[in-house]
Amino acid sequence: MTTPVLEVDGLVKHYHVRGQAVRAVDGVSLSIGPGEVLGLVGESGSGKSTIGRCVLRLTEPTAGAVHLTGRDITHLSRRALRPLRRDVHMVFQDPYSSLNPRFTVGRIVAEPLRRHGVARGGPAEERVREMLERVGLGPETHRRRPHELSGGQRQRVGLARALILEPKLVVADEPVSALDVSVQASVLNLIADLQRDMGFSCLFITHDLSVVEFLADRIAVMYLGRIVETGPTKKIFAEPQHPYTQALLSAAPEPDPARQRERRRVVLRGDMPSPLDPPPGCRFHTRCPVAVDICRTDEPPLTGVRDDERPVACHLVTSSEVPDITGRD
């Protein structure tokens, strides 16, 4: 059996604010295989970015375990963790704030090489130029600073920095959401090309379902600190099982005008509850149009009721039936 590049088991992250626990992530398990892209989707505040930061140990987990290429890194010291950081890098949402404004592009991209003692001087400069070329930036970019670049160019610099050490895992946290729509497609195509050519695994965090449909092999859907459904991208888009997944997909734009007019969009009532005080039972029951009594009292397990490849956390999903809140025939 192939060892997953990333394995997260029972991850919990609680923040304490004025004596209260903010339950940002509350028992999440997931894995990513070699060369696989997992799309982690959900509304703002669902806990997606917290998972990404815990995976990189930028945020310390409250409980649970994080394994990188089979090694438990959850409690490693900063010194012990340092050599393993070559294997995992992050692409941040804001390409401007994540780049040092005092450094040139060449120095920004070369920094991982220097910090890990991989290359310096001429060899490092040559690798930087090759990497910048791979992300579509010309040699003139080498001596520029971040404020001299466009948003799309800055994000390409962020990609070059993340990939210069050829990591096994890349955590991409909303990497195109801060870009103009006209630039997003080119950056997404670049990420797809680089992932195919370099073979790295990727945890791709986003609220945009059209992005994960394009990039991801599998999808994990989050709601209020928990994963409610996961499975292969094509299967989830063809037959979403959890009512929340159905609502997310119904809100995604449909490029075909005729199909857009025909389909029924689900508008969820109310807002997502606060992670300070999540509701009992199924956390989605306060907004779910098909919730029944058991949903309000008992928390549903994430299990493969109909298909072991498609775990879902919903009391109403049975081996023969899936609750439908979209009004499809």
C-alpha cells in the first residue's frame, strides 16, 4: 500500500477567546496520496485555512496527528521539523503581503535554497532563473521588487518560491481569490501544468467549486469545523449526497444559459452558526431544509453508507436513498 504524502487524523484546533473556546477545527481526518490534488471547500469560517496552517505547523494543533510522508510531525520541535520543511510549502492567498517588499524577486525565490543549504551564488541564481521561466516570468523580473509587479506576477513569484525545492506537498490557500477574474484562469492553468509536470501532491483550499472541478482529483467539503462529505470530484459533482454539498453546487455558476435557467438554486436560510457555540447533533441542521429530529440531537458519523469511496455525514443518506434539496427530477 502506498504511503500517503499527507495524513491528518482527528485534527482539532480550538482558539481561546475571553474564556471561550472557538472550535475552528473539530476532529478532521483526511489523506492525500502521491501526486494527488485534494480540494478542500466550504464557506468562509468553516475552518479550511486553519487546517492548512496546522498541516504546516504554522499553527499548533490542539489535538490529533499530522503525518508527512509517513512521519508524525505533530509534536516535533522546530529544530527537528526544519529539514522536513523542504518537503512541504505553502502558496498564500495574498501574493503581496506574503512577499518581503525589501527583497528582489530573485532573492525571494532563492531564499528557500539558502535557508536549507541547497545552493548559493551562481548555482542558486541559475536555478532561480529556471524556476521563474517555468512560471512564465522573464529574466527582467529577477531584479524587480514585489511592488513593481502585477497581482498575477506576484502570485507566480509565490509559486516559484514554493516549488524551488521541488516539495512533495504544496498547500495552496485560496491562491487565486485575490486576483482579477481575467488573471485567475491563467494562474490556475499554470498550477495545473506545474502539478502535472512536477508531480507534487496538493491540498487546494478554496470556496470556489469551479476551481476544484478543474484542478482536484478528490474533494472534501467542510462545514463549521467538520468534513461532511468527501469523494472523487466527478462523483461529487454528478451526485452530491450531503444537503450542504447540494446547496454549494446549486450556487455555483452554470456556463450554459439554458441549463442555468432550468435548474433550481437552493438558498440556505440564516447564517452559519458561530464556532463559539456550534449546535448539537448535525451542525448543518439549523439551515437544512430536510432536517428531522435525529439531526438535531445526534451527530452523524462520516461513513461510506452507500459507497466506501464516498463518506458522508448525514443521517438521511441510506444505501438506497439520498436526500434531495434541489428539486431535481
